[in-house]
Amino acid sequence: MDPVIGREKEINRLIQILSRRRKNNPVIIGEPGVGKTVIVERLAQRIVNAEVPDTLLGKKVKVLEMSEIIAGAKMRGEFEERMKAVKDEIIAAQGNIILFIDELHTIVSAGAGAGGVDASNMLKAALSKGQLQCIGATTLDEYKKHIEEDKALSRRFQPILVEEPSIEATIKILDGLKSRYEKHHSIRFKEEVLVTAAKLSEKHISDRALPDKAVDLLDEAGAQKHLALINVPTHIRELENEKNRLNLKQKEEFEQQNFQAVASLRQEILTIDEKLEKERGDWKQTLTTMDNYVTAEDIANVVADWTGIPVNKIQETEQDKLTHMEANLHKRVIGQDNAIIAVSNAIRRNRAGLKEKDKPIGAFLLLGPTGVGKTELAKALAEFLLDDENRLIRLDMSEYMEKHSVSKIIGS
């Protein structure tokens, strides 16, 4: 398993809950990619290494895949029978098994079709009696939607919130994992690559969480560099194809007993073999001198492939970008000098760190008649800061004139 960097606070909280006499079932809550599963893996490592309290020594952490329990259960009662067998095995272990259920919310509806009993109801009694100890993992949305709604189930679990790590913490995680990816891809990562991967993934990949997206970025950049190093040059492939063609032709001539042609073709093949040996030797010599370091530019290229944002925009430094902010905004918004200067100065103040913690980058009230560029400035600002004008949530308040229309914002 990969090493677990950081998360000591969450792991210690996990051990603390597991050591309780009652209600000792933790549920790890966090967005996909923040590292919920690796916290449980780290717990298993600590149990093996005897780095846990005596109450947890010798215990086994076993994973329950609900999809495998449900798979093929067609007849009524078949799912319940499987779940009962799992529960009985854990109870028979007399507390030496800790059950881990990833995607904990799936137990709420699993097996409930066709009048069956869902998995959560089958486990509640064992959980409340302390016969079964369970660790769950799910997202905050799924927890609120499925687990929290079932009061009898939620009170048996103690939540552990796992926040997305900061960029600085992500860099430490990448540094701890770096050697494994270097060994796998037979490449090296320059020091600045870790910082670039953390910052670019945070800025440009909005649908996933750190550190997962930064780790994936390193992994793909390493694979890309490795493939670039081992790809056989075109001229060597052409020589190999020509040799294969001559071998087939030689076989045909031999079958027709045209031995003069066979001798001629054999000589051509020998000539190609000599060329191939020389070209392969030169190529291998080149490989030994080639730079096998993954650079910040390689990381930017992968981000460009993922997002479709031009590489030159990704590679532009924050300082250069902010220096020419007014000029960039003026490319889309003609005139409105005062508004653009005010917005630009506010952004620069924020980037310089001159703001209170937990305050927004800025709150701008754009006033003016229809058609002067208020919405266009907002779109231009989104494109400037996030390289995509579509990363803008637009609420047209003219659509919320009636009392009932507020449900469009807060939900029905």
C-alpha cells in the first residue's frame, strides 16, 4: 500500500472512537478524493505494526462490498441470507473483526426491493448491542440524504469529517508518494513539479478534490514522459517492417524453388539486420543521455489535455497575469475604465494577501443601464481568474419576483 502522509488527527480520532465502550462505530465523511479510504488503510497498517491501543491489537479490518453481496441475488430472501451469514461470521469472531463499508449510504437501500429488508435494518441490532463494529465512509451529501434521515442508524455512527487538504499539505503528500511513481515510470520528478501539480490541479480541475487530482496529475505526467522515452523511432519501425516483408517474400520464393531469388533476398535481409543493429545501438545510446525528468511544462501539458485550456494560459505566471489584468479585461469589455481598475485593484490586493481570513476575494456591485457591460465584465473576470467564462453561477433576479419562485434557489 502507498504510505499515508498526514491525516494523523483523523486517524487518532478514528482509533479513539473505535476504543469506546458503546457507539464505537465511526463514519468517515468527505468529498471523493480527499483520502477517506487511505485513513482506514493506515489504521490497518498501525494495527499490524502494533501502533494502536491494546484494545485494537490483533483485530482484522475486513472490507464489505455491497455490490458483491447484492450481485446475483434474484430470489426473495437470498440477499438477507447472505447478509446474515456475514453478520454471523463477524459476531462469531467475538470482536476481532472490524467491518469497513465504503459508500456506507448503499446499505440503506441495498436489498430493500421486492419487499425485502435492507442491509441497514439487518445491522442495526448488532451495532446497538456492540456485537458488530463497523467503519463507514461516504460523502457529506450522501450522509445527509441517506444516513442522517434514518435517526436509528445515524445515532449508532460517530462522524469524522475529512476536509480537503491545503496546497501545502498536498505538496507534502506528493513528496511522500513521489519515489513510488518515479520507480514505476522509471523517471524523475523535479522539485518544482510537486508545487506545480498541486497548484494547477487546484486551480483548473474543479470537479475533483485534493490530493487525489494532484496525485493523478503526477501519475499521468510520469506515464507520458516514460512513453516518450521508450517509443521506438519511426525509421527503426520502417526497417523492421521492411525486414518482415522481405522474410515473407523469401518464404514464397523458397516454396516456388526459386533459389537464386532466395539468395538475393537473404543478402538484402542481412543488410537490413546490420542497419537495424546500428540504429538500435544509436537509439539506446541516445536514451542514456536523454533527460528523464518530468518538468512543470509536462504537468501543464497534461492539464491542457484534461481541461482543453491552452498551454500558454496555464503556464502564465500569476505575477505576469495580474500585471496585465486591465489589458486582458479590456479585450472583452470596451471602455468602463473605472470599473475595470477598481475590480483589478481588488483582485491584486487579495492575491497579495491583504485580506481577512475566510473572507471572499471581493464583492462587486456593478450599476448601470442595460447593455453597458455589467454581465460581460463578470464573464470576463471569470475567464481571467479561472480560464473559463462558464465557471460563473448566474442568478437572474427578475425570475424570482413571485414568492414561490424562491424554491428555484433553495429547492422545494
